[in-house]
Amino acid sequence: MSTFSLKAFSFAATLIIAATAAGAADLTPAPKELPPEAKAADPLIGFAFYSQYASDYNFRGVSNSNRQGSAQSFFEVQFLNNFAYAAMYTWQTRLPTQPDFEFDLAAGIRPVFGKLSIDLGVLAYFYPNEKRLINTANGALLTTANSDFVEYAGKALYQLTPELTVGANVFHAPSFFGQHATATYTSGTIAYTLPASLFPFLPEAYAGGFSISGEGGHYFIGAAKTSATGYDPAIGRFASFNLPSYNYGNVGVSYAYKNLLLDLRFHTTDLSKAECFAFTGDYRGYLNGGRSNWCSDAIIGSIRWQASTTAPGVYAQPRGILNFFN
């Protein structure tokens, strides 16, 4: 049975990302516009970063951390007032191939046309020091040797009102997780900033940071064709098998205050436990009849500390670190 690590990608400050975190970051509304007297001049070079801990690393509905906590980080450099960018991500994983962690590189452009924002980018996923698992009883290959892959992404966000944003996404991988299977993920998103008047019991400075958001999408995945499926002399090539395509959705609530972002989100897929095992190669499936819980419904919480040159938060104060970059 072929297995491979599952990622993502969640995109927080960028519009192309995994997992994703992987989900909530894509859907959180943009920070409110600063008043003119508080804004600095548009920088030719800026940056954004976050450090986050999530109760599970969920990539498009599938756990990449064995339903356990995951430490994650992100750093991005922006050029020409955020028209172009280059970024890196790290994700704590617990995958069948046992990589040390996941390391991603991303780059792209973000043209803006009025209320419409476009993101066109490419993301490379790396899994350092993977270990191919082999059945010692019969020598069968249980995982691929190399899960690294590249994904191309296009995203669009439209600001219907100052509070309401809708989006559409397309991600395409020519060789998904080293399986030589094409994989295309499409989704729609919606995010709404809740009015502060809904929280009269909170001080005004704290009442305006709540938002709700959701995503619905479908993952179109082709047939895997790798050495992990075994060589078939009858057809003169490595055999292949179909990987399950599936639907995915999430909905959640977020709270932002200055540099702090809290998120609580429900994730769901329509993959059965048997299909989940075939898709992920969850090593526990070899002991429990070929079933995995990695694709089951999950409620995931995360806490993030973030900042950027356009939304510095507490770093906008005198002597704040971001003042050195403006």
C-alpha cells in the first residue's frame, strides 16, 4: 500500500497558502485600514511573520500531525508595496515517512484591481530526512522515498463590503507528494467581521476583533504511479492505483487583537476511514484493518502571534521593531 505525507498549506499573510494552518489564516478578514495620520509611507520592501501553535496540523481536512499539537512559523518578504513576495513556512509534522518537519518556500505576485485582489504563486514543499517504511516480513514498500512536491496556486479575494469578503482558489500539483499523481484543489471562501455592537459587555478596544469564516472545496486527485505500488512485469512499468478524491469544508470563529489571533474551527471531509488510510498511509491502519481517523471531523484551536509592516499592531509603538524597517 503506497503512503505519503499530507500537507499543506495554509496561507495566512499570503493568499496562496497550505493548511492553509492552514484554513483559518486564509479566511480571516484583512485588518481594518489605518487612518491617514497613523499610516507610514508605502514601503518598497516590507515583511510579515507569525509564530503559531495549533492543536492539530490540518491540511485540507487531513491531519498531518497524527491528531496532535503542531508548532508552526511563517516569514515573508514583500517587494514594491506587496506586489511581489517570497516566503518560507515551517510545520511540525508526524507523518508515515517521519520527516524532521515540513519546510515550504513560496513566491508570487499580488496585483490589486480596486476591491479585487489576485494572488498567483508557486509553493515548494520539502520533508527533510524522510525514512521509507518497508514491511520486514515480505519486503513490500509501504511509503514513497521522497514526498517533496511543487504546487501552483491562484487565488482571488473580493471585498463586497468593508466587513464581508468572498474568495475563490485553485491549487494544482503535477506530482502530488511524490506519487506522480496530478492533484487539483478548488474552493470558495467567505469571511465576515462581526460588528462590535454584538459585544456590548466588552470594552470598545476589544469588541471589534471577532469574525466568522468558512471554506468549501473539492480535491480532484488522479492515480498514483510510483515504485511504492510495485513493478508489474505484465505491463512493463510500475503499477498504479487510484487515490480518492474528496470534498472538504471548514467553518470557524476568530478573534484578533493587535498582534494576537485566536481561532477555533471545525473541519470535515467525506472520506471514509478506509479511503483515509489509502490516501494517507496512516501507519496505524496496518494494525486496525486498514482504517485511519486522520480525515475524520475535527475541532481545532490555534493561537498566533503575528505582525507585518502594513499591520504592525503593538510594534507600531515608539521604538517598536517594525519602525526600523520604515
